[in-house]
Amino acid sequence: MAGHSQFKNIMHRKGRQDAQRSKLFGKLAREITVAAKLGTPDPAMNPRLRAAVVAARAENMPKDNIDRAIKKAAGNEGENYDEIRYEGYGPGGVAVIVEALTDNRNRAASDIRSFFTKSGGNLGETGSVAFMFDRTGIIEYDAKVASDDAMLDAAIEAGADDVVSSEASHEVYASQDTFREVAKALEAKFGEPRKAALTWKPQNTVSVDDETGEKLLKLMDLLNEHDDVQNVFANFEVSDALIAKMGG
């Protein structure tokens, strides 16, 4: 788990820095609508929709917005979005995975490729970096919900693979196969998590110098700010000083 806290710090910069709440809510609503269209509009019966609603609540998205996004799917309204995964290398050879929901594949591919190129990286083929990550489920709780030992015991009993506890949170990891059952068991014991989703977790992280790190963080911001981009994952670590400098 070396470097995990740095990785987490980087991944959460979007949430802390994004002043454009409407843009964030738009992305959350898009995921809710797509999840509801692909399955049933009932979060209790649709794991992906449930995870999308949990994510929206964690960002304080109004209930009316959530309900509207679900109704849009139930009424077969709105655009149809394609799910696309882009993979490539950023500055310093860092592996980057970008998950997008787009109604215009050409626009999304062109924009994302240009972001990689401008940063000194390059977009690769699907599968070019995914082998360096594990596709895994994460269930996250506030640290105050339970002691480290209590969370560890509950996670093991539920069938989780790993638990990382810090002063701020408990992160429980489970395989794709056991993720939903682990999430249900923990929710029954501790209540609704602040996050429950499938993620790309790097198998190893790469330490980069501040100059490369600054370029990478700018690339992360460019990608995250794009309307079609839902999630960005990377396998690098930067110094605490750089995170502070970049407003992390």
C-alpha cells in the first residue's frame, strides 16, 4: 500500500478544487441516468445506480436533482451516452486511465488526445496501461464511524480483501465479484458509506520530481474538467510540498 495516501490525495483534488458545482452535479446526474437506463430505475435493485446515488449524496447533490436524473432514464429522455475507457502515458511515463461518458466519441477522443499530447504524454490503445492496475471495489467510511479494529473485523467477516484506515477515513477494498455483498454487509452494520464504487487501483506507484509532478497534476485537472470525463486514475506520487503549492 506504499504511497496510497499520496495517490488518494491526488485523486481527491478534483472534489476539493472544483468550484463549478453545477459541472460536478452534471457529471453525477449523467452517471445516474446511464446507470438507470442500463438497469432498473430502483437503486435497491441496481448496484451501479445505488453507487451513483451514494456518490451524488456525498457531494451534497440535491435530492430533486437525483430524482430528476432517474426519471429522465425511466422516461427514456435525454441523450444516449457511450462508455469509453482511454489509456495512456502522462509526463514521466506515468500510467493514466480515463473513464468517459460521451454523446460524441470523436470530440471526446480528440480532446483527450490533445490533453495528453500537450502535457508531453501520449494516448495509447485500450489495455496499454490497465494491466498495471487492479479493477477493484472500494467502500469508504468516515473514520468516526468505527474504530480501526472494528472496521477491520467487519470487513474481514464480510469478505473484503484489504482495509486501509487513516485519521480521516476507512477504505475497504473488495474484488469485483464480492464488492456488492461486502458493501451490503458493511452498510447493514455502519450505515450508508460516503463512497461505494469500482475503481482502478494501481499495483505500484511511481515517485516523480516536482517539475514532472506539476505537469501531471495539470493534466489531471484538464481531464477532470472536461464534461465527458467521469473519472481519472493514475499511478504516481508527488511531494506534500507540491500538493500544497498546487492548492491540493
